[in-house]
Amino acid sequence: MIGIHGMGGLGKTTLSLAVYNLIADDFDSSCFLHNVREESNKHGLKHLQTVLLSEILGEKDINLASVQRGISVIQQRLRRKKVLLILDDVDNRKQLQAFAGRSDWFGPGSRVIITTRDKQLLKSHEIERTYVVKELNKNDSLQLLVWNAFKREKVDPRYEDVLKRVVTYASGLPLAIEVIGSNLVGKSVEEWESAIEHYKRIPNGQILEILKVSFDALGKEEKYVFLDIACCFKGSSLKEVERILGVLYDNNMKHHIGVLVEKSLIKVGRGWFDVIEMHDLIEDMGRQIDLQKSPTEPGKRRRLWLGKDIIHVLKDNKVSKLLRPLICFLNLI
């Protein structure tokens, strides 16, 4: 079993699909289960077990009485087959237990590739071989953007500056590059410039919704910690964040930080200061979530990070009980 993990929008599915298309012919049978998280929520694990068995066995009329029965059939019918199985976008242990509980469910030479945003999920299933998907470098980002927006390698030199600005904004996230590039096909330089300024103020909803999946999977207090970091603590040292937020979350900060790292929402840099890192679009997503609590009245939000909002709230004495003024000032000190 092999695990592929990383934040949403990095191309885990694209990578696993490329591998699948490259090596599927080397196996007796194969199956690519797309969007396991979403499909299992819609149709249930038993339905996906039926899809898996139908594709690998080539049989249409497979009826399963329960998930447990599905597990038994997978073990019995596939233990001598050399299979390639891709489990795409897995987000809980029950899914892994339903489709690939152990390696010996499948015949010798089989491969099970799992994509997920949750590194801890792979650890809990004792998957030792893992690969973390990283952001694209600037050259690859530019190439992907050009292909999506212009469908060719070379473009009008007038677009060079704005293309570089889009690449900087996307920060190596393929999802953002593809969405923006597709939205701006056939647009003029002026329209590109207007769009990128708009995205800086109001990030693209399609991008944020995909990134928000990881946030939605957090517990209540972990969501608070994530939003605190996104709004005020990106770039701060781990020790400083644990010390300040420890006042609010008692002795649970190490656990909460660990969960955010495992969910691919933050990274903790190595070095003397152990700086907390966060992708720019993840930061945008967190700030947009917090803004939605009270878009027009800053004093009713839990966090403030813009100087003008802080001044407005203090000047007009509109601090609500929800607001955490200590956190709000940290980036201004």
C-alpha cells in the first residue's frame, strides 16, 4: 500500500490517475475509485464496494447485504488476483477498512494507492510508504497557466507581467492556476489585470470551497486554532503561538497544531524558530471564513487583522464579547 498526501488542490488525484493509466495493464484487474469521501457520503460504503468488485471481477450483478459482507467477498474473491486499486480522496479509517483492510486481501504483486489530505489516516492504517505532493515551482506554474489560458506554449509578450502576477498569487497550487487560467481564456491584458486584483480582494469561490473541505473535517476547537493562525499567526514561531494560544486552549495546543499539520493545513518549518507556514490561499480561505461571521461589522467578529478594522472598532468602542483583542494586535506590535 502506498499513500499520497498533501493539501487540497495540489494534484493528488491527477498524479494517481497518471500512475493508474501508466501501469494498469501490468495487473490482472484494476479499479480507480474516484472521490471516495464524497461518494461514500452520498451512496454509502456498500455501494462503493459493489463498484470495486464489479470493475475488478467484470461482473454486473453483485449484491451485498452489508459492508461486512462486502469485506468478506473482497477477501475471498480478490486474494489470488494481482490487482491495482486506487482509493481517491479518502478521509476516514472506515473507508480504508471497507476496501483494503490489509495487504493480504489481494494477491501477490498487487498495489493499493491511497490519496488523502490526512497524513495521520495513513499512519493509523500502518501505511509506511508515503509521498507528499508539493507545490509547483514558478516555471512549472507558468507553463500550466499558459496551457490552460492560451492552449499553446508561446503567448503575446504583453501578457508576461500579468502572468507572473497570477503565478505569484497562486503560490504553486495547480487548482488555482487551472481555475484562473480557464476563467481568463480569450481575455485581454486589461481584463487579466482586473481579475487578479479582484482575486486578491475576494478569492475565487471554487478554489476556496475545495480547500475548505479540510477545514470542515476539523473539531470545533481545532477550527478556532486554525482561524487564529490564518488571521494572525502565519509566520510566527511555534513556541510563540503555543504560548499565546495556550491561554485560550489550556494544554491542548500541541495536539491541535499536530492535527493541523496532519490535515495539510499548516507546516512547521525546521530550524531555530520553528516558524508556522501556511499556503497563501489556505490563509485566504481562513480569513474569508472569519469574515463571513460579520462581513460589515468588524466588532462582531472573533478576530481582527486589518489595521483599519482594529482602529474602527476601538475608536467607536464596538468591541463585542466574541472579539479577542490581544490576538488582533499581534501583527501590529
